[in-house]
Amino acid sequence: MESVKQEVLIVGSGIGGLVCGAILSKNGYHVTVLERNKQIGGNLQTYARDKCIFDSGVHYVGGLDKGQNLYKIFKYLDIIDKLKMQKLDEEAFDRIVFLSDQKEYKYAQGYERFAETLIADFPKERDAILNYCEQIKSICKKFPMYQLEVGDGFSKSTVLSIDTKAFIESITQNERLRNVLAGNNGLYAGIGDHTPVYVHALVLNSYIESSWRFVDGGSQIARLLCKIITNAGGIVKNRTEITRFHEEDGKITYVEDSNGKRYEADYFISNVHPARTLEMLETDKIRNAYRNRIMNLENSLSAFMVNITLKPGLMKYEKTNYYCFLHDDVWQTMDHTDETWPLSYCLFYSASSKSDTYAEAITLMAYMKYEEVEKWKDSFNTVLTPESRGDEYENFKKAKAEKLINLANERFPGLKNAVLSYYCATPLTFRDYMGTHDGSIYGIAKNYKDPLKTFISPRTRIPNLLFTGQNVNLHGVLGVAISSLVTCAEILGMEFLIDAINEAQEA
Ligand SMILES: Cc1cc2nc3c(=O)[nH]c(=O)nc-3n(C[C@H](O)[C@H](O)[C@H](O)COP(=O)(O)OP(=O)(O)OC[C@H]3O[C@@H](n4cnc5c(N)ncnc54)[C@H](O)[C@@H]3O)c2cc1C
């Protein structure tokens, strides 16, 4: 007799929810994913303007060369060969630029080339740069899941309480090199005297190992993962907002959507921010101390993004990303005022299958605090439920976009002239599309001073309720894929899952 499949209900179709859904589908569970947006994928969503595709939240990804961690996860899921990807410039996947200096400091791929490139810029700092590389690699080795190995939490405990800024300061006395080494800290919204070095190391290491762009956008990952679930008989349902998790006798029995429809299952996985999940959960099984801790955790900052379509043939396409700083101290770029904004910005090119000679579209991104748009907080605007936030908001966006474009034009002459049209996203856009309170781009901010407080376990006091996504473990496509392994291991067992991933590499 065929055994009845266990039901898994996943709330949210970000990469976290979808990777969990795909893994559990592969392992015989019947999966239902419920997503409140029209488009699945959370931050993997893309949108098109003037025939150009823009990513909402993924510009480049690391760890995708054969044998590397994200490659292995995608190989296990059998999607690696189906993804349209482009490797970034091996000599310079990132360029760090300071207003006070005409030089572009390059981050090259592969540790040897990465070190050589920096040593060419800082010949007297050879030992410091080599030591830095060794230390980053050694920190990463302390995280078994990152290496796709079974291990305990002990090895990493020795590095959880180290501050990134202090770590870099211990490497070299050279101020410029210190700032160059932290120059892409926008990848993790790094804060001096706050962000633990393991976040810096795990993120940076993956890009040094290899850096990739998704051609025509990252939503292809969501589509491929969705197919795994539906091909196994599962369901991925959009336009379904969950508003309540119902607990009975110590277990979640169903979740309820905004229309009152109930969905029962054996396991429930929330891909929604843990604070928002707890708001939807009525139970006395979760202790107040835990609830208060999660509700009061600080989130990383939000951003202002200008997605620009370009006139044809005017701006060369580059397989590199720019991190531009108006001040020499890369740790101070969040401390802007209305007058000084922005203190830094990034420039990303969109990879298109139509051409890689000239750029069709670029994105400019700068930090922005939720408070800067808070006066429009009562509006809610998505494709599914469009609502105008009013003329004042439109003017605010226009002024910010033009300031950013003018600024970027100083470093990239001709950019302004090449602009065909532009579209903006503010912290309110991120809030409304991702379902967070404040539009935080990377979720809960990790803090070296109290590392365990900002470490969210996938497990809750309710045995059949699990968390997944960027707030568990680490953010980013790689970080969240690993979070999904940590979550699925609660159901499948860690050894089983790691063995299955490693065995799949031989196929
Ligand atoms: C501007 C920006 C740039 C970024 N750049 C990069 C990059 O270059 N490289 C990289 O690796 N990472 C990048 N990231 C980070 C990365 O995109 C995220 O860490 C990752 O996609 C988060 O995935 P997730 O599954 O945790 O959550 P999300 O993508 O936030 O998905 C959560 C999903 O849950 C849904 N949801 C919420 N509430 C409910 C509810 N009540 N009912 C039903 N559904 C609900 C949401 O609609 C959403 O679809 C960037 C992020 C942003 C915002």
C-alpha cells in the first residue's frame, strides 16, 4: 500500500520558502507554498520596463563555480545547468571607488588573483593582504554548513564575537587599505562596531571564489524551484496572504488566509520575517521572553534604488560592480542627513541575453532609512493592490533619483545623457513587496556584541513550526539557500541531507 505523503505548508515564496519546498518535494513530502504577491520569488522578483528586465533584489551571486557551495546546492536541486548565468570579470568583479582618489581598487576572483591585485595597489602591505585572505578562509572553515559538512556549533563559537571593523584594523595600519577591504560592505549593510566578522567573511568569500550575474534576471531561479515543487504534485499559490497561524495542543493545525480560508498540514515553515510570524501566531507556547527578543531585534537598513533604462549604444556594458564613496571612511555611509545623502552608492549593470557590448539598463542604489519615507507609511502600493502615495512622494522620489544620477554622472560621464527612463524603489516599496515592517533589505542585523541574540534558530517551541529565510543563518541567495538546508534538516536530518547533496555531485 502506498504511504500517505506528509503535508508541508510554506508561507512565503522567497528563495528560502522555495528551496525548502524543492528539497522537501524531492524527498517525498507534499508541499504547498502560499505567496501573497502576484509574482513568486520575494526578492527574486523581476520587472520589465522599456523591454529591459530589472531585478528587485539580486544583482550578483557568489559560490557558483563547479564544486563551490551554491553550485552544489543547485546541482542537488538539478537546476544548475538550467540557469542563464554570466561570470563577472575575473580581474575585477567589484571596484571600490573614493571621491578623493581617481583610482579604482579592484576585487579579483580567486584568492591568489584577489591578493595579487590588491598587492599591486598596496605593495608594502603584501603580508597584511596575504594574512587577511588566510584569516577569511579560516573563518569560513569554522562554519560546517557553509562547507556543506556536518558539524557542531562549537567551531564557529570562537569567531562570533569579533567585530568586522576591528578585525580589519588589526590586519593593517594603512587607512586606505582598511577601507578598500571593507569597500563592498553594502553587500551586508555593514555597520562599524556592530557587524560580526563572520558575516563579512562568509559573504565576501563566496564572491572571491566566483561572482556571477543572472542573465535576464534572478526570477528564473524562482521559476525553476517552483517547477520542482509542482512536478512533484505540490502547489505554489500566489495572491494568498496568510494572516493567522492556529495552534492547538502544542502544534500548528492550520494557517488562515485573509479570506478566512484554512490550510492544514503536518509541518509549517514560515519564510516570513520571524517578528511578523509571531504577530500572526496566537499561542501561550511561545515564551514572552522569546517573543520580546524577536520583536525587538534591529533590522538592517533599507535602500533607495533607481532602475535606469538606457538609450541604445551609449554606455558600455561591464561585467563589474561599482561601490562609490563620497568619503574615505566606508563605515560612515549610513550616517547621512537629508542634505548629505547619499554618502555612498553602488552601480550594477543588468545582464541581458540581447547584448553584452552595450548596457541596456543599470541600477543605482544608496542607503535610505525608513524614517525618510515614514510620512507616507499609511499607503500600500503593489502591482496587486495599486495605490498612489501622492504627488509629494512622487516629487521626493524624483528629487532623490536626480541627485543620485547627477552624482553618478560625475564618476561615469555620459550616464545622464544615456538615461532613457528611470523607476525608483524606496523603503516603502521593499516593505510592501517583501512584507516587512520597515523595508529592511537584509532582515535582522547581526551584532558581534550579542551574537546569539541575533542568531535565529529554525526551530521554535512549537515542534511543527519552523522558520526559514534570510533571518535564519544569513541573507543573500547563498545565505538563504544554506538557511533552507538548516530548516529542512529539522525534518530530514542533517546527515541525510548533506550526504544527499554531496552524492548528487557525482552524478
Ligand atoms: C535591494 C536588494 C539588493 C540585494 N542584492 C543582493 C545581491 O546582489 N545578491 C544576493 O545574493 N542577495 C541580494 N539581496 C538579498 C537577497 O535578495 C535576500 O537575502 C533573499 O532574497 C531573501 O530571501 P528570503 O526567502 O529570506 O525572503 P524574501 O525574498 O523576502 O521572501 C519572503 C516572501 O514571503 C512573502 N510573504 C510575506 N508575508 C507573507 C504572508 N503573510 N503571506 C504570504 N506570503 C508572505 C513575501 O511576499 C515574499 O515573497 C538583495 C536584497 C535587496 C532588497
